[in-house]
Amino acid sequence: MPQPAMEATVAERGQITLPKAVRDALGLTKGSKLKVELDGGRIVLRKDVDDALSRVRGRFKLPAGVTTDDVMRELRGRAPGDPVDI
């Protein structure tokens, strides 16, 4: 059953903001990749199933006592919110 139509406005540089309900329903977060297709007079956006984050999201359980911040520090050297050395 089709969902009710929602609106998005094209900004000055061609950017649009997808409605939160759409982002939540598809699990889209900052950096998610979308495929853009033209279908006659329609624009079709599809979640990029080749997006590595989408393929592995939710498939791994962290060991007891390990946080996502711990993993971020191990991979990137810092976690979100950590102080930045200048």
C-alpha cells in the first residue's frame, strides 16, 4: 500500500532534505548512499545495497564491556565527542 505523499524543497545548490519518516523507515543516516534514477518525469531514489555500512549494520554484537566508542577509538584514533588535539 503506498504511503502518503510527503514534500521536500530543492535548496539553492540542488540539495533536498528527505523527510525524517523516510530516513527512519530506510535506516538512512549521514553518509548513506542513494542511487538516483530518472523514470520519465519522476526521480527515483533507492537505498544503495552495495553500501558497506548498510550490509553489516546490526550483524555484529560487541563483547561485554566494549562500547562503540571503544571501537571508534581503535579504528579511527578517536570517538565522537573526544577532545581534538590542535
